[in-house]
Amino acid sequence: MIRLDPRSPLVLDTRELGRRPGTMRKVHRTIPAPAGLGTEVIGVPEGADLELDLRLESVMEGILVSGTITGRAEGECVRCLDPVEQRVEADVQELYVFPGRTPDGEDEDELRELVDDLIDLRPVLYDTLVPALPFQPVCRDDCPGLCAECGARLADDPGHSHESADPRWAALQGMLSENENDDLTEHDEHGVTAGPEPKES
């Protein structure tokens, strides 16, 4: 059985609520973010502050946790790779059931359970904050990104461009170049064609 440390900032103690439906208390707490709270391109750095503004309410089946979790995420723009930092906020509404009190019609595997009247917030953080992060973060909505040919940052040079032939014409251009080379070679080998011989008088 999992044992939780009531001294951990990621653990909430509900014993003072008892099991009397209707009892409630509010929790305002700043906790350090656990590792891995994000995606490959953006996330809340490990140890960064997360603000909890929660309400714990005793109900028939267990403890209902509701409120918000707020923090700051850091990552990189998917277009230009510049650093990105933004506020992230997620709503929480999670029922932690008392052991043996699974509500009718609910799958026991899909519910969270109190452990010695303690709540483990860690899985809730991952389930609520990570989906709230932008899937493709950008430094600004109109970020033009990087040049596909040289990697230059287009925001620094709006007129940046490269002259390049349409690749669909590359084969034809190659054929024309070959024909021109053949004509020059033939000209060099035979010289200029002489005009007609003068007629005898």
C-alpha cells in the first residue's frame, strides 16, 4: 500500500474534516513543481512556484477537491525557437473517495482514493496542468519563424529572401544547359561554316 508523508507540500491532510458531509475548508498554498510537469516544448520548471487555491469539501463518498492551480511555464517558440514564458492556470475538480465508498456506476480504477485521510496532489497536477499548456507555443501570434533555407530569424529581417528556381523546372533547365553545351562543342570542333564557293566566270 502507498504511504504518503503528511509533511510533503504535495500532500493535503483531510482528517480535520472528518467524514461529516458538508464540512469544508480552504487551502491556499505555494508548492514547488515536481519534475516532468510539461511537454517537450514547454513546461513548468522543476521547483518553480505553483499557487494552489483549493476548496476541500466532505461529501458522502469522500473529499471533493475544487479550485485552481496557477504557475509559470517556460519553453521555446515552435516557429523561431526563441524562449517563451507564460502564465498557466488550470481548474481542478477531483473526488477522492473513502476506501470502500466507490459511487454506484463508477469504475473504481478511474477514481482516486484517500490514503489514511491524505490526498496526493501529484497526479492531479499532471492531469490538469499539462493539458492546459499550449500544444504549439509561439513567442507571438504573428511570429514568421525561421528561413527554411538558411535558418535566419525572419522577424529581424522582414525582407529576407533567396532567389531560387522553381524545382519543377530544374529538369528542363538542365536539358537546356546540356543543349547549349553541345552546340558550343560542335561549333568549336568544326569552326564557322564557310559560305558558298564563288562561281567560275
